Amino acid sequence: MPAVHVLNGPNLNLLGAREPAIYGTATLDDIRAALEKRCGERGVSLVFRQSNHEGDLVSWIQEAGAAGAPVILNAGALTHTSIALHDAIKGAQAVVIEVHLSNVHARESFRHHSYISPAARGVIAGFGPMSYLLALEAVFENEPKKS
């Protein structure tokens, strides 16, 4: 399997300090460490990135798609606004699992719509940092089997 790409959108660099009642106290570095540990156990490389800029995420999705690498994507608020991310996933034929720390469907109505979901393989939401680990397990479970 090529490296697993974990891409994080706007404001996720503030995890641990930003609205801990909603997002918890784990930092993005904590999430990265947990994913690195699990990837290490499987002998899989991890590419872990965060940007507050939509164009960076588009480029990284295209890069992963070209490499045939699976993507775990927490696009943050861009989930609800970005047709560009939807188009990048479709255009690059990237296999994407959309993740959210909170249950977006139990929050404000504007968070109920995702432009990413229709292009994603699946969606995991509401389990805090475990959402990322569940997505990683889904990637491993769906990895092509060697004959």
C-alpha cells in the first residue's frame, strides 16, 4: 500500500485549545502520534498534513490520487462549502474517507451538508480523535489483497 495521506483543513491546527467541549482536548500532534503508531504496526507510511488554505488541500488530494494512496480527510469547515475539494476527489480518482471529530448532524444546520460526502468512499463522524483511527482501520480493511 502506498502511504496513507491524512489531510486536515482550516483551524484544525487549533485542536486542544479550540472549543474543547466540542472538539476535545487532544491536539493534532496527539492524533498524528496515534496514527503513526498504528501505521508503524502495519508497516505503512503516513503523510500527515494540515493547512488553512483550500488550494493546498486540493493539491494534496490530487497528489494522493496520482499515487494511488488512500486519503483520510478532515476538511473542517470546507466540508460545507468547497466544491473544489469535491472536484479534486473526483478528478484525481482519490479514495477518500471523510472524518469529523464531532457529530456534525447534531450541530448547527449549516454543518449538515457536505460537498465531500458524495465523492467519498465513506464518512466517520462523532467519535473525537477515534474518528481518525476508525478511518485508518477502514483503509486497512479495504486495502487490495495480494494474491
